Amino acid sequence: ATDTSETYTPVALTFSAGAQRRLGHGLYVGAGYAFRHTRMVETEIGGRLAPGVVPGSRGGADAALTVEGLWDSRDALYMSRRGGYVRTAIGVAARALGSDFAYRRLTADARVYHSVGRFVLAGQLIVDATDGTVPFDKLPRLGGQNVLRGYTEPRFRDGAMSAVQAEVRTPPIGIFSLVLFGGTGATAPSLGALGDGGWRVAGGAGLRILLDRAAGLQ
């Protein structure tokens, strides 16, 4: 994975459907189907996508079936102070499902929240790994608002990704609270190769604004 970039312009039509069933207190299972047809309108002249050899650089149909298991003991959905969350999912894309690409995907996301006085400590471990021919824009990635936020955009892509993150949330003052966050993550061609490369580190601070006190929405 590299941090080089180039511009491209796609037009996509998407459809998704899913169902989830509760098995017990905080325990759920579910399944879903997602379809996306992409037409690549423009790529950067001289870029890696221009020759059309990168999977997905010419567009095409991507269709996948996913099954998942989920456990959630958080006290609140948007502003959790205690509890945990674990989700594991296995997805398969295949021609039988209407896809031009064939690959498998494994995703695991574990989070924990703990209150120390009025402060909240939160931690997350996430793994996203693929195997097969994956459209380049669906590859696991580091960066952006959810994974390794110190990189403001999804900056590194490869066949597999893993990251560990932590944050501290200060007590609110009026409608504002401060968040200090940091993490480390890596990308690699496969899940087994994640330990071979270097791990990138990022961190920073942010300001959270309370939008709905009753719902705990920030």
C-alpha cells in the first residue's frame, strides 16, 4: 500500500437489503445482499487506473452476500459510556450472485467503553481482510473518520487491514466535550502478511458537540 493518490469519476447504481434477528439479550445474527453497478466516467491521464488493468478501474457489477453475528452491551448507541460491541461478518461475491468480481471478505470489529468518573475511555480493534479479485475502491483501507482518524482521508488500501485505536472523552462543558484519540494500523496484501510490514501511527484531538441530549447524539 502507498499513500499516492489520483482522481477518478465513477457513476454508481446501488441496491442493498438485509435482515437481522435477535437471539438473546444483546445478541443478534443477520444476513444481507448488496449490489453495485459502476460506470467509470473518467480516470486520470497517466494514472494507474487509466490502462484498465486494476480490478474495478473499468467499472462493472459488484454483488455480495454477507452473514454476520453481533453482540452489543453498550448503554447508549451514540454516546456510549460503558459496555462492549463485537461484530464479525463473512461476505462472498460471486458471478452466481450477479457479480463481475469473485472474492471473500472477513470483518471483525470489537469495541469496549469504560467510565472513570466523568471521563470515558474507549478502545477498538478492527480487522478487515479480503481474498480474491476485489474492486480497488472496495479494498480494506486505513484513514478517514472511522479508522486511524489522524489521516483525514482513506489513504492506504490493500487486501487486508488491521488497526487498534483508543480515545479519551472529557466531561461535557455545556454542549461541548473534548476527545483525545490515537491509534496504529497496517495494510498488507493478505491477512497473514499484516505482521510483515510497518504499522502507521496517528492521533489528534477533536471537539464533540451535543445535538440531542435525550438521545445522546453528538
